[in-house]
Amino acid sequence: MSTSDENRPEPPYDEDGTARRDFLKKAATGAAAAAGGLAFVGGQASAAQPPTPPAVGAEIPCSCLAPGVPLTIETTTVQIDFSGQIKVRVESSNPLNPWSLKLKVIGHEVTGTDNGDSGEEAKSAQREGLGRVHIKQSDAEVTPESLLEMTQQSPPKFEQTMFLDFTMTIENPPQQLMERSLGVSLSKKPEPLVLATKNPGKLVGHLNSFPPEKEVYQLQNPIELVVPDQSETIATIDRFPVQVGSLDDS
């Protein structure tokens, strides 16, 4: 049998076994590191599990805060701070995508006050305030369903679309506006004016959690308000930035 160098196996081999021992030590160290890495990744995966969606039928009440909402009546625009609550109910979910939910707004009510012009700079205008302005959801059954989708799992991101149908009651409407709306002259201060949305307002929120925690929804279309059963637009809301959060944060 030949004992020439060309017949010896390739390292890890040497006369006293040093190369082989070093090789096996490195292999063992690498295997341990790999095992540790898998455990770490497994721990990350476990921690990054997406949150559980609410069950069908669940009702979720939230606070609403909408500062500086511009309400335009005829040619006058006033800014009103609204606050109140909104509640949604989970109507259905997609079996193939548990975070694809249909929601229905079942309670939406916010209130603000316009006190009119005040201060030295407003003395020439003498604009009387609208008083209490109250927004309350109309018939929940005819309001289009809202939608909620998870757009990213880690970290979780959501997009929610809400449709709002409501009536607006203005405590102290301008007398000329009431006379034009009613088609008669008024000899005394008019009664509160009730307006209704001509078409639903569409709000979209890009959320970091659901239920939302002080997340802001933005209006996608101007809301036109009319006297019920009439078509003439009496008032409009062009912006309605609503911060929605848990009732504990309100």
C-alpha cells in the first residue's frame, strides 16, 4: 500500500490530530450559535404575533375630539370645537382574512359652541354666535358600513374608513337664513335650525392600533347640509379632523 503524501486525506488531518480537533470545536461552536439564533428568531416571531381582531357583534365605544372644524353657513365660516363619542359594532369578518372587518357606526354624537365675535377687533362686525351646535347620527340602518383592514403585520398598521350620516341642530341660526329656508318672515327669534347630511361624510384613519388610541381621521369629501327633504345646500363642512380614542383617554 502506498504511503505517499498524495494518498493522505485532506485536512482536517495531521499527525497529532490538532487540525481535526480545531475543526470539530469550530463546528460545535457554530452549531450552538445557530441554535441560539433560531431560539432568538423564534422569540421574535412569538412577540410579533398580530393582535386578535374583535369578535363579530362586539361594540366598541370611543371618544371623539374635533377641534377647529370649519362650518360655513352661506358666506360666513366659523370654527367650532366639537367633542363627544362614537360607537361602532363589528358586523362581519372575512374568514380568509380575520382583520378584514365590516363595521357599522351605531352611535355618533358630538357638540360644540359658537359664541360669536368677541374682543376689540370684532366690535364692528357684531356677529351673533350660533350657540350650541349639536351633531347626532341619523338612522344607523341606512348609513353605509365602515371598513377596517390590517395593512401591515409588524408593527401593526390599519386603515379604517367610516361613513357618517347625521343631523346638525344649530341653536341660534341667522334669522335671514331661517326666513329664506322657511319662505316666511319671522317677527321673533327663530327656533333652532335642523339640517341633515346630503351625502354621507367619509372619514379615513391610518391607525397604529385598533381600537384606536388617539388616532386622527381625516375627511375625504366636503359634507353638505340641507334642510330635510330639500336639496339646497345651507351649510358645508370642508374639514373634520377627528381624534378618536378610548373613553379612558378622553
